[in-house]
Amino acid sequence: MDRWATFDCYGTLIDWNAGLRTALASIWPNSDPEALLASYHEVEPGLEADGTRSYGEVLRHAVAEVATMRRLAVPNGAEAALADSVPSWKPFPEVPVSLGRLREDGWRLAILSNTDADYLDASLRSIGVPVDERVVASDIGSYKPAFAHWETFFRRTGADRVRHVHVAASLFHDVEPAAALGLACVWINRLGESSQVPRAGELRDLSGLPATLERLVPAG
């Protein structure tokens, strides 16, 4: 029986905050980039809540909402700057090696992402490791923390939940819903946060992930 590891992409594999921060700072170079980033994170959930917008549309609307929140003007031609920046966002340094090791160890890999297919294609090219399945928000009309990504994954693959582990950095989008679904989840706690949400493991990055997954779901 196959072992499956599912992953969030942005924030877990791709440096989402760095990409957002850089793009927002390019729009408003005289503003505090951390404040801009915080405002983005505040407006994003509401833009995704009903699942009707593509991620590109979420990002374009977010620029307008951040501008309103921060009392800024959106420069002419900058409305799509955030959306256009996604393919340039970089993977965290340890990600390609760790994912490659998992494939060598026989794990099947899937991405469950709050994004659009073309953005994810570009990010996977940056990572350079193939995956066996992908579920993206714009294809299913739903954003995490709703459960549809996991429901779609299990329906498509027939994966055994006992031989599956989800891996993600976001408590809100991934770790909390995985706990609610009773799924094993490894929290990639890149920001040094604290939480009482149940999880099967916690790591600072993906460097130790192959050994952790082997412990949780041994081969054979």
C-alpha cells in the first residue's frame, strides 16, 4: 500500500511571506513592508471565504484592500503586480533535497494548495521535484481551511488515511482543519509560533521531514 505525503505549497515549500513582502514593497516602496504584509494576511481570508475567486483575483483584490486599509493609493499599472509576482517566489533552501529524498524512500507526493494551476506549475518547476497529485483552489471552488482539498485528494487517489501524513506551515489553513479531520499532520513551524492544536509532529523546516515521516508511517 502506497504511503502518501500531502503538502501545502505557499509558506511550506515556497517562501510565501518573502514573495508577498517583496511584491507589496515594490508597489509601495515608502511604506513599512511588515505592516503591508500584516495587512495582506488580514484581508486574504475574507477574499477567499466563498471560493468564487481565483487566486489571481484574490491577489488583485488584496492590493486594493491593502491600499484602503493603509490609506494608500495604488499606482497606475500596479493593480496586478502582486498576482504577477507569484511565479518568481522561491522555494525554501532545504525543500528540493527533502522532497527528493521522500521520493527515493517511496513516498507519493501531493500538493493541496490555495492557488491556481498555472501558479502551482511555476512553483513546482522552481522546486524541481515531480509530484503525483495536485489539488488547487481554483479547480474545486474552495479554499482551505474548508475541507474540500482533503476530500478531493482522498476521492481522486483512494489513499489510505492510515498511511497518509499532511505537512504544512499554516495553523489556520492546514493544521487546524487536519486535526478536525483526524489526519496526521506535521507542522512546519517556520515562524517559531506556539499552539495547542494536536499534530503528529513539529519541525522548524523540512530538513528532518524524511526521518519524521518514516517514524510516523514506516515502510512495509
